[in-house]
Amino acid sequence: MIRVNKTPQIPLSLLAENCNRHNSEDVKELLLKDQHQKCYLCEQLTGKSFQIDHLRAQAANRYPELKFTWTNLFLICPFCNQRKSESFEILEPTLHNIRFYID
């Protein structure tokens, strides 16, 4: 899992009053840039095949307030997104040096 340094400036589409998408082009562009086009879990280059993941799961309305929150969105490859359990809590990659926990 890579350490992610997120751009502090929130994409404009997420700031819109009637925001209803977490995967607008400006969000995708910033995530690709911030994560160096890598999946935040497996660190593989995503190329054009990527998804946007909610770190805190959206299933069963566990964290509905975070659906359009910039700090909750991360670039993920389809394989990891499919395998990641929605009940599995992952360390916050912007706050923790994950290598410390796995090395």
C-alpha cells in the first residue's frame, strides 16, 4: 500500500452545491496525479483501467456523509476493488506510513 499525498485543493466538482458524482474528470485527474497512476493497495500502475474507491465503505450506508468527500476517495485497480471487503477497515494511506506496518 502506497503512502498517498493528496492535493489539498478539493476538485471543483466535489464542491458543487448539488454534487452527485464522485468520479468526475477533475477527480480522476487529481487522483491519477496524486497516486502516480498507481492502485493505492497493490501499487500496480493502473493505466486506463482504474476505479475510484471509497476508503470508508459506501455499502449499507455505513458512511453516507463521506460519499463525495475528497479525503475518502482513492484510485484502485479493478482487481483490488473486487477483492476488498466492504467490512474491512484499511489504514488511512494519507496519515500512515504503511511500510512501517508491513516491513
